[in-house]
Amino acid sequence: PNRSSQGKYKTTTHVQPSVSPFPPSSDESPQTSVTDATQSSSSNIEEMRRSVVLEDKKRRRERRLKRIRKAAEARDAAVQKVRGVQQDSCNDSLFAFLFLCQFLLVSMAAMAFGPAAIHDRLTGAIADQEGIEHDYNPFAGLQSDDIIVTGLYEQPKTDGGDVWGDLAGHGDERISYIDYVNVIQLICIASGYASFSSIFALGFMMMLSRNLLQAILIFTVVVCLSWTVLGLALSNNFFIPAIGILALAISACYTWVVWDRIPFAATNLSVALKGMRGTLDIPLLGVCNLVATFAWTICWICAFFGASDYLWNEEELSNDWMVVVVIFFFFSYYWTTQVIKGVSQATVAGIIGHWWNITDEEHLPLCSGAFYSALLRTLSKGFGSICLGSLVLGPSLLMSRLWTFPRLAKPKIARLRNPELSLPSHESDDNAFNNDVIARHINQWSYSYIGLYGYSFWDAGFKASELFQARGWTHVVSDHLILSSMSMSTVVIGVSTACLGVIVSEVDGYSFSAAHKPLTSAFLISLLVGYYLSSAFLSIIQGSVSAILVCYAVAPVDLHANHPLLSKEMKTGWKQFWIQKK
């Protein structure tokens, strides 16, 4: 109630300052208004700048994408011009005829001399055990375990003397003693071990596909180091540790030079090994290689020893002509084993070409139609080309690898001297490859084009070179890292097989030569068998890698559509490689 009128209370009035709901006018705060206007104009300028920059980036990006699309279209057009076309003719028939002639000649020699020699050797061994006297037969072998003894000997004594006879400077009879049974036993043992080691190596490679190359290179260095240490510790001859020191130096230098190329090569190898998992036909083909190489080795041993024994004793062929015979037999063995590898790689290329066009859900069964069609096409239309390639491809690749290694090592050495020096781009590799006429026609991709399209050997290598040149990938062709790694693996398997042969010789007490050096003879025989068997089996990996890269250059979209995970892995590895090279 209002009691102020009664005078009892004193009223105090508090006046609150009034707050205007409207902002002050410019007349009231001129400084604040100018600041706000400046900030507003600055923000507008920044927005305009950002929009201009974004527009400029967008235009540059569109121009760059346009250039990339034009370059891609130009490359695709160039690839369409040089991509393979199926051939219907049989090429290089002359070399197929020459190969079949030497193959039949060696096979007939094996059938003529091998069974009779083995039968006489077994008959003589049984007669010796039963105490039955039998007439002397130079093919009957010896009472000891010697394999080859060639020289001038007198006839064996009949009065219970030494079965060897006395070594004479001028003997009347020239007799060579050959124990085929021991040779075949040693070959069987070495072949079984080499086959098991090769199959085990393939399984190990599939499990460590991404880190396989590093493992192979490091393992090779460790093996060479162990060889050197054991040779220095146990051997009285300096030759063995000297070989280990040389191998250690070469393997260590090679590992250092190619180490930065490992991720790119490992990607290609990983995709190839994963592609092999999509079909069992390729491992089956590797087993067929082992069987064929083993059968050819037995046939060649019987033919070589039997024919040499016959020509030396019965026909009394001169030493000069015997040298020609020995060279022919060794050439025959090399050519035939290379043809087996060539047929394998061309057949693998045909299988990979079929796998390239099917999805991951479609698995090829064992002994599929793709396997039979690829093998039939290789043996009918491409056999002559493979016979020609088997003669020249191995030496050509060896020369190319020896020539490429110093070229790769030179920038590494220069960078050691000057760390700020940048490595050269792949354009130098492109120019070097384009100027090498032999490499453009004889390269590791030739068998892939033979298996995929049926070209002649000379045209196949050139077509593959044109394909990679159209893609701008010629520097990939000059990289032999995967091929060198597979060669290291075969050498390791061959040396381990040779060591097993030495152990077998020591345990069984074999004496392999008249010079009384059984360890050397056993080592060389087992090394030959182990190396060629493992090389024949692992050729399926080389064929798979080559076919993968050829198919990727021809149709990368098909890989992305049918095998997206492998396509992603290839794109990632290749992108890193190109960025590093740029």
C-alpha cells in the first residue's frame, strides 16, 4: 500500500538507465562503424581470393586430367595397333626338325646301348655273388663301384690277379668300364631330393609372396657366407673357400644394387603367384616338367656312356672325334632341357591368358580344357619357335643381365660419393633398351607371345617390345630381378643336391673315376641333376610372371573387372614405383 501520504515512510526512487532496443547510430559511434566495415571488406576479399584460387586449381586439374585422358587414349590406341593377333601358321619348322633329329639320335643310342649294358652289369654282379665264372665283357662293369674308367689297360688277369689289370703305357686293348647301375642309383637319389626341394620351394614362395625376393637374396648371401666359413675351417684346398668368397661378393653387391627395385618386382611376383592359385594346372605342369627332365636325364646317361663306350672300344675312334661326340651329347642335353622349359612357359602363358578373362568365383579344375588347348597349341604351332628360342634365349639373357648390372650399379656408386645426387629416371633405361636390337627381339617375354598368340620367336620378342614401348614400360623389360632370384634358387637347390650326392658317395663307398676322386664325380653329377630339375620346375613361375605383365599391358581393365583385389595390388605397387622413378 502507498503510505507516503501519511508521512510515516520516506520513499526513495531509483532510476534505472534506459536501454535502447536499437543499435547506436553512426553519429553515436563512428570508430566502431569504420572497423566493422573494414573487417567486412577484408573477409569479402579473402573469399574472393579463395574462390579464384579454387577456380584456378579446378581449371588446372581439368587441364591435367584432359592431358592424362589424351595420353591414355593415345597409349590405348598404340596398344591396339601392336597387341597380339592369333596366328594360324606353324613357325620355325626347320628348328623343330633339327631338334627332333638330335632327340631321336640320342634316344636310339640309349635304346641300343642302355638296356644291354645294364643287363650285362646286373648279370655280372649276380655271377660274382654266386661265384660263377663268366667271360670278360667290357659292358659288364666292375666288381667295385666305379662308374667311369677310361684309358689304356691290359686284359684282366685270369690267375686271380687284380681285376683292373696293370696300367700300361702301350696297351693292346682300349677298355672303358662303366657301371650304369651306380650312375642311375645316384641320379634317382639326386632327382628325388631335387624334386622334393623344388616343390617345397614353390610352397614357401606362395606363403611369402610379398617378401619372397628379400628372403631369397638374404638367404643366398647367408649360404655363400656359410660356404666360405666352412671352407676355410674344414677344407685344406683353398679352391672351395675361394669360390665361396667370390659368390659372397657377387651376391652381396647384387643385393645392394637391386634393393630399391624389390617392392615393384615383389608386386609382380606376388600377383603371379596368387594367380597360380586360381588353377592347379600350372603346378601340375611343373610336376610334368620334373618327370620329363628326369626321364631325359636317364635316357641321356645311357646314350652318352653307352655310345662313348662303343665308339672308344669297338670302333677305336680317335680322341679328336671323341671330343666331337662328347660336345654333341652335352649340347643335346642342354637343348632338350631348354625346350622342356620353353614349352612349359608358353603353356603357362596360355593358361594365364584364359584365367585373365574369368572371375575369381570361376576356378579352373585340374586338367581343364585351357590346359589341354594351351599345351596342344604350343606343341603344334609354336614348337619350332620354342626350339629356336631354346638355342639363343639363355645366352642372350645372360649377356643382358651381365650388361645391365653395371648400368644399375653406376648411379648407386655415384650417389655414395655424392648423397645429394638424385637417381636417374627410367628414361635412360628406355633409351638403352630401345637401342639394343638383340634385346628388342630376344627377351624373356617371347615365350608369352608364343603361348598367347602363336607368333614366331623373332616376331614374338619384337611384338612384346612394341607393346611395352607403347605403354611406356620398356624400363620394366630391362629389370631381371625376378629371373635372377629364380636362378639363385635353382643354384641353391643344385648345390644342396650336390652335397647330398657327396654324402651318398661317402656312405656307400663309391669310387667314380680312375683318378680316385669320387667326391668330385659325385658332386658334379648331383649338381647337374639338381640344377636342371629345379630349373625346369621353377620355370612355371617365370612363365607366370611374364604372362601376367603381358596381359596387364594388353588388358588392364579385364584384371580390374575379374580380379579386383589383384588389380588393386598391381596399381598400388606400380604407383609407388612410378612416383619413386619420377
